[in-house]
Amino acid sequence: MSTPRVYVIHENPEWFPPLAAAFEAEGVPVQEILLTEGQIDLGAEPEPGVYWSRMSASSHTRGHEHSKEYTRAVLGWLERSGRQVVGGSHVLELEVSKVAQHGLLQHAGFDVPRTTAVFGTTTLKQAARTFTNGQDVPFITKHNQGGKGLGVRRFDSLAEFDAYVDSPEFEAPVDGITLLQEFLTAREPFITRVEFVGGEFVYAVRVDTSAGSFELCPADACEVPQVIAGAVCDVPGAEQPSAFSVRTEVTAEHPLVQQLRTFLADQRITIAGVEFMETTDGRTVVYDINTNTNYNPAVDESAPASGPRSIARYLGGLLETQYAAQLTA
């Protein structure tokens, strides 16, 4: 068996270099497990180490339609073998289902957007009428298996929505589940993403949404189209680095941060970014949990702590606890 190390399970090589640099800076041995193709010997013991799954709900958009299934198989094998897995099977199922996220957040007492999940397409138009009480009021759609702002669109009338559903532009969700969600207007044009590593607060990011994008991925590799401003945003980031800044008034002592910390601990989620919006009608709405969190380099440089290096230290600490004798031999 090889020297114990941290194994990072993912499917997008473009997102790995900042993490690799962080592990190198912290002196933590790391190796990728790229789940685009490959095999596992189900009768073999996994290599010793700590395994971190950061599989993305949007993997199918990069041509990796089966990576989520590969990850389910690998995580089951690792967990049955007793290996320590960060972001294990239960976290993967949360990552790939906004329905599951919504239910857990609501049950935990957070204010969440009013949402209807529609299965298939034949009832979509009628579901929209029920959702809006037949009124032409703004609402948005998004894909249940999201990330990258998948399927997120604003509609201002039922006729507009009907035309979209019947058009070639309609984006069918990969799992067949479309969410209809209330349109929320931010008190100021930004959303906030709170980063946690090892279950502890790292920093909060203020993400300017005035440019009007629903696709707000912070990684340099993301491409961000312009869409409609002012609604719930799916993943923070933007085309211009100036869209990001550390929200210094949101600290570990902030009541919502403390509530989120407890929630993540209860759900056994140790690495995540959670997004919320403060609305014009005085609500603080929590609407997304990202368990394969990415970090904006410019924010990370100005923040009180580095997200990637916090992860490297956290996983390195788990590795040291389990394999101290082998690492120092």
C-alpha cells in the first residue's frame, strides 16, 4: 500500500490547480481521483488516506454525464471499507438535489424561498398557474440538479413562461425536476456566501449582482453570461473580480452564521458555502448549499484566511490524526 495521503474525488481538472497549490503550501500529500472514466476492484482495500469528495451537481454540463453515478459507487466502496470520507454519500445526495437542500433548510427553521418541484414537463404550465394563483407576477425557474445557474430564468407573465416551455430554448433538467420559485428582490444588489471548512466559519463573501447574472461561479474557469438582475442567485461569482469582496461585518459571531454552523454540524457537512439574500421586505432567505465550494482568488488573497489552504490544513489534520506513525516513518 502507498503512503497515506489526501485523495480528492472530482471530475473537473480546471478547478484543481488552486487546491493543488494549497496542499503543496501546507505540506500535505495529495492525489486526484478523476471520475470521468476508470475502474475500481471491489474486492480490494482502498489505499490508506483521507478521501474528500467534491463532485459537482453540474458535471453533466462538461460531458461527464455519469460522474455522479461513478462517485456514488466509489463513495460506497470507501465507506464500506472504513476509510474516512469527507463529503460522503449523504453529502453527495444533498449536492445534487435542491429539493433535498430546501427541505433540510426549511425543517431547520431557516427562511427559504417558496418553491414547487415539478416532475416532468407535461404539467409545467399548469403548475406555474397554480404557483402564481393565475396571476402575471414574476417568478423564476431553476434545475433541481443545479450549479452554474442551470435553468435559472425569470418570467414576468404566464404567457412568457408558456412560450418558453414550448420553445427550442427550453432547458430540460438532467433529472427531470424543474423548480418554480418565488422571485426575491435584494435590499441591495448583492448576495452573501458564507464559507465553512472543518465545520468552522472562514469568511463571508459579498457578491455584487448588479450586473444581472444568475450564473455566479467564483472560479476563474467559469464563464458567466448576462441574465436578469435582482433575483435569487445560484452560485456566487461574476465576470469581473470587482464583483467579489469580503463582507467583514459578517463574522463567526453573526446569529445566522452560528445557526448555519449548527445546521452543518447536524447534517455532518464539514466543507460548504451557504448562500443567503437580504430582501426588500426584511427577510433573510437562505437558498443554496454548495458542498463542492470554489473560491475566488482575489477575495481569497484579501480575506483573513485562505479557503483552499484552510481545506488543506483541515484534511491534513485528519490525515495526521489517522496515520501519524506512517507519515513520520
